[in-house]
Amino acid sequence: MKHTWKLFVLLILFSCESTKFESEVSLPRLFGDGMVLQRQEAISIWGKGVPGENVRVSLAGAITSGTVEADSTWLLQLPELAAGGPFVLEVNNQKINDVYIGDVWVAGGQSNMEWRLKSQVIGAEKEFAEGGNQEIRFFKVPNSYSAEKLDDVVGGEWKVADSVNMKDFSAVAWFFAKRNNQEMKVPVGIIESNWGGTPVEGWTDAEILVEMEGSFLAQAKDVVENRDTWIAKLNENEMNQQLRDSMVSNPDTLAARNVASIGYDDSSWRKINLPDANPLQHIAWVRKKFNLTSTDDIILHLPALDQMAYVYINGKLLHYKDWGVSMSDIEIPSDMLLKGGNVLTIRAINTWNNQPRVGQKGEMYILESGEKISLEGTWAYSNSIVEPQLPKVEYFNWMPGMMYNAMIVPITNYSIKGAIWYQGESNAGRHEEYKELFSTMITNWRRDWGLGDFPFLFVQLANFMERKDVQPDSNWAFLREAQTQTLELPNTGMATIIDIGEAGDIHPRNKKDVGERLWLQARKVAYKEKNLASGPQFDSLFRQGNELFVLFKSVGEGLELTEGEEVKGFIAAKENGDFQQVTATISDKSSVRIMLPEGSEKGEIRYAWADNPEVNLVNNLGLPTEPFRAKFE
């Protein structure tokens, strides 16, 4: 019996030795130091290797193994694991350190989701001063697009939320993640996959879109039916983009100093009047001479530079202004200046539309002892003498399926808690098809992830543009309605921000309330809490004579006004009549009384129905009432 036991042990040892896990394997870029994996979901680990070779994966005490398939791919799953960390993820001979398990969210959409904390976000300095949070990590998927589905993202790495890294994080996603971490007491990972100015069809599989009707159909068919042609076209465009980006980001330092020096001969340059000559083109070099009687306490006031700019004084670099960052007043060091003649030189670039802008009326001057020296008027301008013109780069990312192929498909094996989304501005002109498009995209993503109807939380468009009291034809109002209708899909939630936009800026700087309102939706949709997550929502209405009573749900402890005695934002129209403002007051805890126009037997009321409506009706949490329209008789 003793000898039999020894033989059994030897057989086990021999078996383990014969199954080795030493072959080289590659992992997607999402797998790297500092990563966060989803708790309480099976964890997929995948990659490439030598067909037939063995692969073993271990994490937090869980181990699994398998074999590389004939096509060189492999995919293994670890069981559900509880939140915690840091752990080491081992894949054969590779080790990935500082791995946490918690909640992972995809942060998608366009520029308002992409908008960085450092870009004049209200309250950002306080966040930086607090130093971040080691349990929150972000992975930024680089902007990219493809005519074919990719198996990996083109770049990116996990970054810990410290006081340096967090400046480049999505502001909305940061405030959301911070709440997630604080209230759920778990690590949080954010995978940013977003791109400014993009429509929803660019984030949706073109092969699905060709089965639908809409303004996108011809383009979707073109992408699907002529894939090889598009691949070649995008490759050529990518080469142009790489050349352009190299030209833009790497100015010749010696040449720049020469061009920006006071003695440089710019007589061959064109003469233009700024700011009237805006927009400029290509890499725009502009020069303006000015005189000083002193070199002390000199301030440059030039806040309007779009998008990026290198600012030189007398041949020396004074400031670099990045995209999305405004240019504050700059005190010019006295040792850069001369008594008498000086020259201001600017190298301006706009990679978005190749139309840089320098200055705006009334906002271009130098302060000398409090006195303004105007910079408006004649400047010397060149966009081809100093540097060659930029190669033509087209943006095909907005085409059906292009961003989906490159920025969504490669991450769909990665288990997530859900998605947060802020988009719609680029589809407002086609609002009539948005509900179907947006719903299709959500369903498309859920199918690809294979996690069921995972929570999908989105932001309704903010108030924006000129305020008009009566605007029944507002595209933005119709788009908001389409977003509300998308809530028909299960496990969706919407954050209404009709009260915190800015008339003159499509990128409102209050991102904290946006992220925290999304978090209220997450508590309800993703974590199944019974919390109040929305502002008042239209429920029903009834009529008594010339008065109309509108009933609301999600009122909490009751309807309130942020200001005044009357409810602002209601308009009404008789059947086939024109809309007009109407008087409305809070009737009781959950209803509003509206005085209808004389002779209104049938008609329609609308609330917050404009690009930038004036509103003041909230619940006890201060959450604004959702825009709506309803018929009455």
C-alpha cells in the first residue's frame, strides 16, 4: 500500500510536468498593469499564441487553463470574483501587476463625455488638490476608426487617478467613478471610448444599419459592400494623418525662434486684419509688432485661440495653448521684452477642420501699467512660407460602423458593469431617426458583450444656444424627446441636465452634476436601489374648465421652484394654432395648474421645449423636470 501511494504521487508530478505553460502568448492592450476587472461576473482573458500550445491563467486564487486554437487565438474564463486587490494576473510566464477587481464602466459618446477635467471644469482644482484616488483607474481608447472589425485597440494604457493623470480623464466619468467608489466601496475602472463631434451611427455595426431605413443607409451600404476599397482609402488617409500630426506637434525649434524674432523679415508674408480675417488655414504663422515704454508688469490678453497655439515673444516661446484649454491672461517676463519695438508671433493650428482662429473683437490686447495696447488690425500672415501646407486629412470616423469597428468591437470580451453615454448633439438635425438608431446601438452593444441587458445610462442634451420663449420647432427639443423614448429599453436610465447648460457654449463646464446625476441612475438601474434618480416626469393630465392640471411622478417630497412664484417653461397651443407662453403654478405636491388660452377646446402643451428653455420646476433633490409634450381636450 505504501509503495502504491508513492507511485500515485510520482504519476501526478509527471503529469503536471508534462503539461507545461511556458509558450509565448500575447494579450490585448486592455491587459496591463493597473487594470480593473469586473467583480461578480465571469472574467474573460484572451489573446493569441502558437496553435496547440497550452495557456494557464491565474488571479486571486482562481486558476484555469486551455489550448491555443488553430487560428492562433485563445480565450479562457475565470469564475466570478469578489472586489479587492491589488492582485497579480499571471498568464503563462507573463505577470500583470497592481490588478484590482471592482466595477468597470464604458464611457462613450462625443465631446461632452470626452471633455477633460483640466479643461476649465467647475470644481476641477479642488479635485486635483485632493490628489485623486488609487482605487480609480482609467483606460483611454485612442481615437481610431476602421472599415473592418479589429481584434485589439490601437493603443492605450491603464492610468491610476493621481493628481497628474486625472487631469486628462473624462470629467463626467471621473465624477461618476468617484461616487461609485465612495458609495459601493469598490475599485472602479473606466474604459473611455469616445470622440468629439461624432454621430451615433459611427458607433453602431454597419452590417446592422444596412437592414434599416434612414439618412445613413447609403453610406452604410457603401462601407459594407466596398470594404476593400475603404480599407485602402483609410490606409492612405492614415498616412496623411500621421504626417500631419508630426508636422503639427513638432515645430522646428531653431526655425521657430528665427521666425518669431524681432529681426525676421516678414515682408513677403501677406498682410491681414485680425480678427476679421478669421478663420485662417493650415499651420498659420502670424506676427504683430508693438511698442512698450516699460518691460515691467506686461500682460497678454488673448483668450480666443482655436485650437492649439504656440505663442512667442521676440523669438522666445512664451506659452503653448492646447486643445480644450482656454488661454488665461499671461504675464510676460520682463527679460523677454524690450523697451521700444517688440514682436508677438503665433503659430496656430486646428486639426479638427484646418481652420485656426486668432483672437476676437475686443479681446486682443496687451496691458502696460493698466493701459491697453490693441492687437487688432494688421498682422503679417503665412501658411506656406515657414512650413509647408498640411496634407489633406479626411474624417471618416463619423461613417457608419467606423468607430464601432475600432473602438468598441475590440473591448467587447471585457466584462463590464455597464455603460455611461453622453451624445446626441451631432444627430440633432436628424432627430426623427434618433430613437431607432440609438436603441439599435444599445441593443447592438449588449448583443456583442453577451452580458444580457447590462445597465446603459445616458445624458439628455443640455440647454444650449439663444434663449427663445416659444420655439416649437427646436431640433434639440425633438432630440431630447427621442432620448426619453429610448428609456423604453430595459435597464436604461437618463440624466436630465436641462438646467445646467450654457447658451454660448456647447460644452457646459458643470460636469460634476452630470456625473453625479448619472450615478443616481446607476444606483437605481444597476444596483437596484429604491432611490429617487430622476427629476419630475410627466404622468397624466386632466382639465377643469379653462384650467389644465398636469400630474407628475418622481417628485420625491414634492414639487419645488428654484426661483420665482410661477412655473417657467410651459407653452400651449390650440388645435392647429400657434404656441404661446402660458401661466402655470404649483397646485399641490405632484401637480401643476396651467391657465389655458381662451377658446382652447383641444390642443397641446409642451414643457422645456426649446434649444435653451428657461426652467425652474424641480423635485426636493433639485433635479429638473424632464421636457415633454402632451395633447389635451
